[in-house]
Amino acid sequence: MKTLSNNKRAYHKYTISDTYEAGIVLNGAEVKSIKNGKMSLKESFAQIKQGEVFLIGAHISQYSKDSRTDYDPKKDRKLLLNKSEINSINSKLQKGMTLVPTKAYLKNGFIKIEIGIARAKKLFDKRDQLKKRDQKREAERELREI
């Protein structure tokens, strides 16, 4: 699997419990653009509308050799999941939880999006996580010095 785009901010802002693999509906120029690394998942999220899951706010730049003038890089894109997966996600979503894309990758020639059920972290959770990471770095430095 080749990773095309990561959403590092998702792991900082949210605690992710369950993840699902979904396909995405794209046109040919969008596929080429994503394979060239022109995709950003920073401010994006997924939402269930009328029994279908949509990726909202993901930025896919226009392919350089595409001649269309009416291209919208942040349009809503449909994610491909089984009905049972959608029902499972819907039952796990509670108040204060959201669907967040964590990464986009290639699998057997197809572009897949990994989405996770996430709960927003509080400020003290973020500080605690940063503190633990700093302590781990200090311990590794001290081990290298010895």
C-alpha cells in the first residue's frame, strides 16, 4: 500500500476509536492529481446523508493537463461502503462524535480512504499527549548518550 495523503491533524485533534476502509468516486483527472500528491485531508470530514457517506472539504487540486474551467477542488465526493458498514457507523456515532478521514492510499490500483469514528480531544488531553511525547523523546536521548 502506497500512502497518498495523511491527516496528521486528525490524530492531534481527535481520539479515533474505529476505522473503516472506503472507496471514493472520482473522475480520471482527479485520480491522476491524487497520484501526483495533490490531495489534502486537513479540514475534511465525512457525513452520512440519506444512507450514503460523503467526504466533505477534502481538497484535490485540478490536474495540470485538465482543460476544464468549472472544476471545484473541494466538492463533496461519495465514499463507497457496504450498507452493513454504513449501518454500523451510524449506530456507533453518538453525540459529540464525527467521521474523520485519516489517510488516503493505493490498494491494488484503487484509491482508498480510511475514515475513523472520532471524538474531539479536550485541551488537557492534547497537553497530556504532548507531555508524554516529550518525555519519550528525552528518554530516547538519554539512552543514546549512554
